[in-house]
Amino acid sequence: MLSEIWIRRLLGTAAMVSTAAAFCILLVLVTLALPLFTAGGLGTVLSWQWLPFQGKFGILPMVVGSLLLSLGALAAATPLAVGLACFAQVLAPGWIKSPCLAVVHYMTSIPTVIYGFVSVFVLVPLMRQWFDRGTGFSLLTAMIALTLLILPTIVLVFQATLREVDRTARATCAALGFSKPSYIRHALLPLSRRGLLAAVILGFGRAVGDTLISLMLAGNAPMVPGSPLDAIRTLTAHIALVVATDSQSTFYHSVFASGVILFLIMILINLALRRLGGSFAP
Amino acid sequence: MTAAQKRRLADAATVAFCWSAAAGTALAILAVMGFLIFRGAGTLGLELFFGQTHWWDAVTGARPVFDGLWSALAGTLILVVLSCLMAVPVGIAGGIYLSVYATERFRSVAGFGVDLMAGIPSIVMGLFGFSMIVVLRHAFFPHAKTCLLLAAVCIALLILPYLVRTTQNALSGLPEQLRLLGPSLGFTPWQNTRHVLLPSAGRGVLSGVILAMGRAAEDTAVILLTGVVAQAFLPRSLWDKFEALPFRIFYLAAEHRSAAELDLAFGTALVLLMLTGALFCLAFLIQRTMEQRWKN
């Protein structure tokens, strides 16, 4: 019986570690970003110019860049995901349904760097040709690649809700004489709004957190874009660029501030998902 | 237009929209894979991995490989094994605790922590590893630098929440009568877990582990900040810099100097895609057999 207690404690410790790790990471990041608040550095970081050699460490352009890119990708991916999920759940002929879902599952396992890599050699030249402006590394380019990256997350989370709703509503609606497309429009989608909202929030989290797509495709210019064809820099790419290029340690405050901002976004996302209730983990 | 006509039009639009969403996605994925296979397939071969070095010399580390991806592949494999050694025991144990032992309240709090952890962007995880080095350098070891061990720890943290969740879900997904079987025979919670639950849910747990391995192999942002370099050969110790497949792809996409290097990049991308694809298929098959076993 003694061993029973010890096993319980051991397993409990593992669970504690898995839980506490997130809070420890937040603690470390906040501690390292702390000098900003005491030395009045907050104003220098929360400003609109990134000219580190002139002492201007503003990261607001990166915040805007992150938001624009994520929201843009989300705006493109959400309708696509809704169409795809409804197709897989209702419209697809029997033989195509499970391969279709298997492909979406498979998409989650494709490395991010592959999307970035292929886009550099396919999408970027195309963008350069079509729009005949700039280098082809732009907000729009990154948005297209990012759409493909977050699509499977949204589809899988949304489809889990659709499956549940479909199970309860299908027979009723068929008995009422709904055609399949009307059933989607008037019963299935309205009934699974919460699932869609959860899926969109999770997709947003995935989009904000992605580093490689924006680092490889968005051009990394630290400014607020005037058009979708301008280059942008995201918070994630900013962290990667500043840390990986052996910058001076005076630059690091802005990096830790970026890390804290990203972390806070994730906390908000998780709180929002909690409020929606249920379990929406993909 | 009559109401019936309007409805028929809307129906047709819905069908067209759903079909084109599905077809468009399939086309995009086919284009990505097709392009990689088209450009990369020709480079596959022993030379892609080992360059001009004899393969046996390369594998044993007797001679360095200059123009192949062996050291990147080895770096990734070592990284995956190391991080799984750290994360898998903790993750599975944590998942078991949450599913079998935990009170409802603790499960809810821990669930939030684990979900939050799963949401942390990998670059932030890398930044965490990097800041550990900054702290160490200031406080204890002035010579501390980013290295293989640090990267493995950060990757382990990255995959930990997935392991906890998949283990927890695999155990909680078992049929009710099976979960009550042990206690009804007078088993203690651990005996029940060890002899009834784990053997039944083993495949689910295993497929979770394999998926986590795939994530460990593909992640670039973490290692970008924790010690990966473009040219390092095989790491000689845990404190060494290392190479990795995803970083090499990222690096060569921007820095290729010749057509041969570009071919190498396409070959590397294809190898990584095959590696993660193989892990995915394995996990998928294992998961399917598990689901079939417990259907009804």
C-alpha cells in the first residue's frame, strides 16, 4: 500500500510539472521584461519606430503586423474551412468523405517550414509577376501561405462540433423535407455557431503564434504597411530576427516585451475558449 | 424570381461553394507536395545524405560530411530522441494522473495550464530557453551558451502538453464498464491503471507519442533560438551546437549560393516531409486499430 501512495505522488508531481510549466515560463519572461516598467522604458518600446541604433525600440509596428497578418489569414481560412467541413460532413459522397478528412488530418503534420519553403519558390515569384511591384515578399504572400497552415486546425475543431450537431439534427431535418444544402444553411450552421467561434479563436492563436511563414515570406520590414503588397514584420519574426542575429543586449528588452505580449494573447485566447465551455482541443 | 427559384439558387450556390472549398484545398496541398516531389525526387539517393563521404565513415562519425544532409538528419534524430526521453515519461504520467486520480477541481485548473502550454507559440518557448542562458550567464556560468541539451529541453516543453492531453483522452475515452472493471474486482487505482486501463488504451497513448515526435522533428522556431547552426557536423556532446533538417531548409531557402545547394535544399525538404509523413501515417494506423477495437 505504501507503493500505491508513492506512485500517486509521482504521477501527481508529473501533472503539477505539466501544469506549472506554463506559469513558470510566463514568470521568467515577465521578470526579464521588468526593467521596462521600472526604468520608464515602456514608452520607448510602445512606440512606432524601430531604429535600434538611434535608440528607438518601438514594437507597435510589429503588433500591427501580427494582427493584420493573422486576421487576414483568418478571414480567408474561415469560409474555406466552413465549406470544407460542411462538404466532409454532409455533401461528400461516402467514398470521398474519409479520405477528405484524412487529408485534412495529414495537413496538420506538414512542417511549417515546408509551406514557407515552397512558397518562397512558387508563390513569391508569382506575386512578383502578377503585381509587378516590390520583391514579392509581402503581407499578402504570407497571408496566403498562413491560410493554408491554419486551415486544418479550424476545419478539425469545427468538424467535431458539426458531427455532434449533425447526429442530432439530421433525421429531424430530413423528415421535414430539407434539401441537403438548405439543411446546411438553415440548421447545421446556425446550430454550430459556438463550435465555429471556438475554431476561429484557435485558428487565430495558431496564426499569431506562427513564426516561420512570416519570417520567410513577409519581408520583415519593421513598419506599418500601406497596402497588402508591402512588407511587414510580425512579433514572432521580430523575436527570431533580433535574437538570432547576435544583436546587442540592449535590444533584448523589446524582445521580451514581444514575448510577453504573445503570451498574454494566448492567455486571452484560452480564457475565451473556457468561457465558450466544452473541450475544443483539436 | 419566386421563392422556390431563390431557394434552388441558394442551394446550388451552397453546393458549389462547399465543393470548391474542398477541391481548392486539395489542389493547394497537391501543388505543394507535387512541386516538392517534382524538384526533390531527382536528388534522393545516398549522395544526398552523405555527399562524397563513404556512408559508413559518415554514420560512425569517422569523417565529416560536407555536402550532404547526414549531420542535419542525425541532429534532428538526436533532438527528437532526447526531447522524447524527457517529455514522454512526464507527459504520460501527468495524463494518467489527470484521468485516473485527479479531483474535478484540479483537473479543471490543470486543464487550463496544459491548454495554455499547448498554445504557447514555439518562438516564445525558444525565447524562454534563450533567456535561461542569459540568466545563467549573468548569475552562474559566464560561458553558458545555447546547445543541444537546451534545445531538447525546450522541445520537450513544447510537446509535453500534447502528450498529457492524448494520454488523458485515450484513458478517458475507454468504455465505462472497462474503467469500472478494476475497482469492482478490488484493484487499487494503480493496479487498475497498470493492468486494465493502460493495456487497453496503449495504442492511443502510443499514437500520441508518435505525433509528438513529428512535432519535435518539424519545429524550427524553438531551435532557431536555442543553438542550431548551419554547419556543425555531428554534435560531440550535449553542450555542442548542432544541425537540424528544418533549420537547414529555412537557411538554404534564403542563403543558397549555387544550383547544387538549391537541389540539396529541395532534397532536404522532401526528406523532412517523408519523415513527418511516415510518423503521421504510423500514428494514424495505430489510432484506427484502437478505435475499431473499442467501437461499441
